[in-house]
Amino acid sequence: MKILLTMFEHSSGISAKTGNPYSMASVQAHLPASSFKKEGYSRECLGYEPVQVEVGEVVIPKLKQMVFPCIAEVETEVKTVRNAGKVLPVMVIVSVTNWAGLVPQQQKASA
């Protein structure tokens, strides 16, 4: 699927609590906004709404080479996580096959 990506974040280090290494990555994606109606309430949306999407470890090197914002062709999987006693679905990007930047990038000044 093609998806609008506006930011990539990768955090890594050693946990102060456990002493174990960690690596976490996510992207800020924008997916079509959802309208809905239920008794006594309706929500009408046009455009896209931001969604935090997890990134598989194997995709991190590719994302570090990309320019944001961009339109990217991605493959996703859904994993489930427990949060406050509930099982929730979480989208994870597992592959990026193609991308195109949306904003011209400025050249960095050389020293």
C-alpha cells in the first residue's frame, strides 16, 4: 500500500532499569480519516489523520536513507499487544519497496 510518511524516529541505547540494550522505531504516517455516525454523535472527516506506526528492525536502515515527508510503498503486518488488560492491534511496517520525497531538500553548507 502507498502511505504518506512525515517523520521517522529511531531510539536505541541501554535501559537504565534492566541494563539491556533496546532499539525502537516508528514513523508518523497519515491515513485516510474516518467518518462515522452513532446514536447522538457523528464525526465527518475529510483528508488524512496522523497515526504512529511501528517499524520492523529490518526496515530501519532503509528509512534512514529516505527523505521526509514522502509517499512510500510499504508492506505491513498487524501484531497484537496487551494494554491495560485489552488486546489491541498494532500496525507494523515490515518492508519499504519504493518512495518519493514530497518537498525539495536544501543542500547542507560545507565547512
